[in-house]
Amino acid sequence: MTERQENTQSAGCGCMGMGPQISEMFKQCCPEDTREHFRNSRIEFLKGLRSFIDNRIERLSRQERKGTTVPVE
């Protein structure tokens, strides 16, 4: 069994253990402006997640609480 096959089988992520190898490939062969685009895309992706979470929190906070009010003597 090759090292790659072992990494693939032990990785539980969607990239099947290829993430570090792909990152190294980008470091070696991509120009700086290409790497900058990928860095910016990661930032924008995280901003999108933040916006999604903020929106969800706002909607949940606005929902009326269900139940009845009971007067206490």
C-alpha cells in the first residue's frame, strides 16, 4: 500500500487527505496574484458564513414565544 493510499483511507474529510498536497502544489507553482485570489476567496467565504449565521440568529430572536400567560394571585 502506498503512502497516498494510506492517507486516503485514514482521512475522514471530503478531500480524502489531499488537502496538504494540493496546498503544497499551489505554493510551488502558482504566481503570487493567483494565491492572493484564493486567500481573498477564503475570506469572502467566511464572511458569507458569518452573514448566514447572523441572519439565522436574527430570525430566531424575532420569533414570538408560544405559550399562554397565567395570572398569579
